[in-house]
Amino acid sequence: MDGVDLFRGTNKSSKADQSSGDKAPAAAAPEVKAKWVELRSAEAGGLDPAVVNGVGRTIYWFSDDPVGTKVSNCNGECEKQWPPVVVGNGGKVMFSGIKRENIGFIKRNDGRTQVTLGGRPLYLFAKDQQAGDIKGQNVGNKWFVVNPEGKRAAAPVQTTTPPAPASGNGKPATFVSFFTGKDFDDFSGNNFATGGGVTASCADLRGGFRSLTTDGAVKIWSEPGCKGKSAVVTDDVRDTAALGLPAGVKSYVRA
């Protein structure tokens, strides 16, 4: 959408203003809160994958909103309990573990721009107090935690086969961000992110990194010097343990 920029990664890896957007104080002006939005694939209340914002708040969809018709039916009193996920003109949307083509926008009745996933307008729930709360799940049999495709999030299915990362376009990566925490977590505990350009020369990381976002194909390794176990990925990876790298990525090279 014109006037809104999309960035692969998190608010920290994208160097967003940490006093605005999803991290703005409750008393901040609406335009400050709308400077940026983060959409991140993660676990929330046992639902996996779900989508959370830049402070880990769970994101929902409303069954009374027709999919793909660019209409929100939660206005007035409704939006006091279910604040819409909105972004201002000139604002930013950061995303990780979510396909860019699934992200969209609608205009609300008051003219604000609301973010959508899979054609569904997105909301928070006022009664969720902490990261990972899902107190809004199934309220009135109309409100549901959203997954990265814009559908209903569910508990993970037990399987003996590790899930593969989502397939991407296969082009060589030009940029990658690594996160010490799984689910692109660079905000809790001592977790942090690093990254930059990807070249044909092996690059070492200081320590193991459990998740990553990439704009193309990159080969990752379990040991420094591009040694040990390896995997080629072409899209975001929520947890490298699923690829047989439980200690994380320690080196990488453009694939």
C-alpha cells in the first residue's frame, strides 16, 4: 500500500523507534502508536504457529469480517475491546515467519489503515495482559487467534518428521538476520539479533542462533568455518532444531 513500507525482520533488527509503534506507552498519541507494527510467527497459549506483535501480544481475526472484502465490522464500542492493528501513513510493517504476499491493508470507517493477513483484518484484545495471553480466543465463537496465513491458529500436530521451512523463491540471498532465540525472539531475556549482507564467502557467527529471516537461499552450518551439519533454506526458519541444528547456526554462506 502506498505510504506504508514493509521490512523483513523484527522491530529491533529493523531499527524501529523503540518508544513508538507496538512499544509506545499507553498514553502516547495515536499517531505515535501507528508509526510501526510488527507481525511475528510464534507460539501463543499453546497455539503454534500464531501471530504476535512487537511486544508479544497475540493477534486475532473476527469472523464477522468478510474475507477479502476490505471491510471491518468492529467499530465504535467494539474496537474498545478489540483494538485494530493500524499503521499510519509513512509507517512500517515488520514481519518474520510470514509471507509478504499474505500482508494487506484496508481503510477503516474513520480513515485509518488497518493491517490484514490473508484478507482478514487484524485486532488485539484489551484483556490480554501479557505476551502469549489468548484470553480472546473463541470469544462469542467469533474471535480467533490468527496464524501466519490469516487462518485460525491451532495446537501443533504431533509428528515424528521435523517440519521443513517454508519454500521460498530459491534466488540467492542478499540479506539475512539471525536471532539467538527461536521464533525470531530478540527482545526477551538476553536474546539478540545480528545479520547483514550474504556473500559467497563463509561467515562465522559468535555463538549459536536459533532462528533466521532471509530474502533468498542461504546455506547454514552447525559449526564455525562452514563445517558440521548443514542445510539450505530459502525462507524464514522459526527454530533451527527442526533442521537438525539444535544448537543453532554458527556459520553461513550464500547458496
